[in-house]
Amino acid sequence: PGDSALPAPTLVRLALAGADPELQQPTGMTVSWTTAADTNASVVVYGTGSPSNLTARAVGPGPAERYLYTFHHHVTLLDLEPGTTYYYKCGTDGAMSETFSFKTAPDVRKSANASEHGFTVAVWGDMGAGNCSNATRGMIQTMSDKFDFVWHLGDIAYQDDYLFLDFAYERILDEYMQEMEFTSARKPYMVLPGNHEVDCHAIICILDKTYRESLHNFTAYNTRWRMPSRESGGVMNMWYSFNYGNVHFVNLDAETDFPNAYEGEHDEFYLLDSGHFNPTPNAFLEWLERDLQQAAAQRHVRPWIVVGAHRPMYVVVVKEGRKEPSKQGTKPSSSSSFTLLSLSSSFPSVLSTVDSLFSL
């Protein structure tokens, strides 16, 4: 039984973590959660075999992260066995979550050699909280045993759509993450930034200094999630890559830090500064080129390279009465899109280059 005086863990979510030096496949999982108040430590107990066999223990390296009201905890479990089911609880001693489970990424030596070792990833973007996505969420829940992890391509909760005096930003984010815990606590939930992750531009956020400074420039997004950017040489949750089985996934920031980026200097309302995540000039595009070169050098192990970004690389725009392709950051109207992508070694490979991703 837990201690009722301690804050309960909520909004549990997972992300792939770690990379072995030989094949760069994930060797672990980051467990993240949120509490209403700080705790003495961030703890995950875990094990294999059964939900009662939680004999291993991992503790977060430092205090929980906070940008406004709530506290966000991240603990990475490393040196896990590939393709194995682990059971876990998270929280702090005296206030732990219910028992969840996850399955680690497959061993590429198996998934690359036979089509029966393929996997399925659920891909969507522009989801949002509440009634607008109930039908999609219900469909995902009924299909949750059919996919291995989630790839959410930006515009996660639409918490910035509440523009008037009511401060709803944090409430909407919490609502979405609670609604998706049925999968985020059991499957890796990989995310990348969209324009609705930039900031809070409600009237109260513009007028109130605390809200304005706490919720600008992707702060909530980068604090709540923990993607494997350190393992892949990326930056925060803005750009990074990871391997899963026989596929290399590249996660791009389509909002900032490249020439003519849509949110490169300020948000879309010209109200708050944004971008400037590059540690050095052109760091993002240089990282992308290195990452693709490294992935190409391992095509014998991992033939697939799949690139994701929130904005499309090419769209069709109406110009002088004619439909023409455009390489600009033009974005079509948003709507939630859900796809199950099944991948195995029997499919042809795809190689993307920097020139095909951005018009510089």
C-alpha cells in the first residue's frame, strides 16, 4: 500500500533508450511520469517472468524537472534483453504506480534475416485531447495489441488552441497524456515536434510573465518527454534518431533551426521567440547528414531508413489558378491521421538524402 501523503505517479509514458556499440540497437527503455509535487527520488522497480518478480531497481540521476506546476520524472533502464517482456512500477518508495509491462526492441540479427521477425509501428499526427479524437483513440485502443510502438509526428495535444482568458494549456496536456496512458505506459511512445508544441499563446500567457516565460519555445514538450537524442547525437526532443529491428528512424524538427524554418525565430503569431536549438551554426543539418551517412553504412544490417517530420517536404499549392508543387513550409489543413506501418526484411529499402529533405 502507498503512502497517501506522497504524490501519486500519473501520465506514465515510455521511450526507447540506449544503443549497443556494435549494432546501435536500443538496449533499454526510459520510463517517464508526472507528479503534482516533488518526491525524494524517482524510482523504477522492474523484472521479467511475472508481475511479482520486480527484483531490479533503477533511480533517476537527479531531481524531477519542473517548468510550471507539475514535476516530470525520467528514469532510464539499460542493459535489457532484446525482444523481452519486462514488468515495472514507477514512482517513489511509498507511492508507486500500478504494474505495467513493455517489450524491448527486437534483436536486429533476427529481424533483419527473416520476414516473420518484422514489426508494426502505429503512426499518427495531429491528435489532440478530448471529444475530437475519441473515435481515433478508441480505434487505437482496440488495435493496441497489433503494434509494437507509437510514432507521433507532432501536434500532440493541441493545448495551445485555447486562446482566451481561461488558462487551459497544462490541463489539456495532462488530459491528453492521461487518455493515452493505456498505450504510452506499455509501448514506446516516440514523438517529434509540431507547431502546436511551440508555446502557449493564449491571452493570459502573453500578459502574464510567469506563463509567458515558462511555456515558450517548446519548453513543455522538451520537459515532459525524453527521447534518445543523447544516444544519437541529437538535441533534446527536437531532432534525434533510433533503430528498431531492421529499420533506422530519423526524427526531424520541421519547425526550427534550418534556413527559412517556419518557427525559426518566433512562433506563428509573431508573439514569442522560438528556435535557436542549434549548438553551432547549421548543427541540425550537419547532424542529419552524418546520421544518414552512418545509417547508409549499415544498410547490410538495417536496410530500411524512414524519415519523419511534422510538415510535409512537398505540398501542392494553388498559384494563379494552377496547382503547383512547393518546397516551402506551406502546411495543409490539419486532421488526425492514423496508420499502421508493418515492416519486414521482404520490403525494398529506401534511402533519403539531405537534398531531398530541405530546399536550401
